[in-house]
Amino acid sequence: MARVALFDLDGTLVDRQTALSDALTCLCRSRALPSDAERWLRAALVDRASASDFARLREVFGLDVSATDLWHEYVDLMAAAVTCRPTVIEGLARLRAAAWTIGVVTNGASDIQRAKLTGTGLAALVDGVAVSGDLEIRKPDRRLFELAASRCGVSLADGGWMVGDNPSGDIGGGYQAGLRTIWLRGRPWPDGLPAAHHVVNDVTDAITILLAETE
């Protein structure tokens, strides 16, 4: 099997939820948003964020600031707030040293996901990135996995691995793409979904499994 590993981003390589809370706190303070607007924004962005969310925020609460300015400030704040643990960075560096090809396949808006990759230093460790906003398709759509593989300079036909925390999007999508899968447990597992090849508590455990495949 080819030494190709595709990783999810949010909840797998980076801690989105903590960054989201910090970024929204800063945004709401800098723009002096009312408490009901902050509550609306936190609920709307709990799973994902896009520029359209801020257009709706502006409309619902009659804000003077432009939606574009709000979105750009949010992207900058998220890029500054998101973190990737040093042990994860080190693990990916070890994979690269062991001749693994590393890709990221993630749902989300293209600009914010790439800002996270750059801000955490992950961009320098991956060979290719596919974001759902690139093609307006989302995991588990096989085409997003194919795009990630293509941007890594490899083919899904050669096999590989998918690592992520979302049962349907990451594990179900990886399975449909012909990849072996490693699930970071946490979310409920849907009925009828094929089991992952491995189940771990942390992405560093997944990297350890991949490195063992190299030996």
C-alpha cells in the first residue's frame, strides 16, 4: 500500500472549538456586538463558518459594519487563535522523514482553512490540501478525496489512509474512496457505517500506527 496519509483538519490536527471561542470573544469585543448577537454567532458557527454567516448576522441585528470586514477579521482571529500541538507537528515531520505523502482533506471555507494551516505551521508539512470550498463539495464526497490525492501528486488507486474524527465524513468518506481508515473516537458512531480499521483517542496515536506500517 502506498505511503499516503490524508488527515482531517478541525478536531483532528487542530483544536477548532477552543480557537472558535477565543476568536469570537475577541471579535465581539472589538466590534462591541450586543450579547444576543454574540449568542447567535456562537450558535451559527458551532460546526462551520462562512462569509454568508456574517451577512446574516449583519442583516438580523442591523449592524453598520460590512459583512466582508467582519468575515476578514474573523478569519484573521481564527488563524491567530488556532493551535496544533508540538507532538502533532513532530509526528507529521516523522512521517515525512519516513517518506510518507501527507495531505489534508477538510470541509470549510477555503480562505479560513488555509489560514489555519499557515498559522499553525502545518502548511509546510503537507504535500496537498483539498478544502470543500474549493469545489463546493463536502466530505464524504469521493471527489474531495480525489482532489486531495491529486494535489499530493498521487492517485487513490494506489491506496492509502484517511485519519479523522467525523464518522460519516472522514471514515465513511475514506472507505468509499478506497482508503484504510483511523477514527479519533468522540462522536457517536452511526448505525450501518463500516468500522474503521483502527480506533484511537488522539491523532498522535494514529501517526504511531502509520509509522509502524513503514517498518
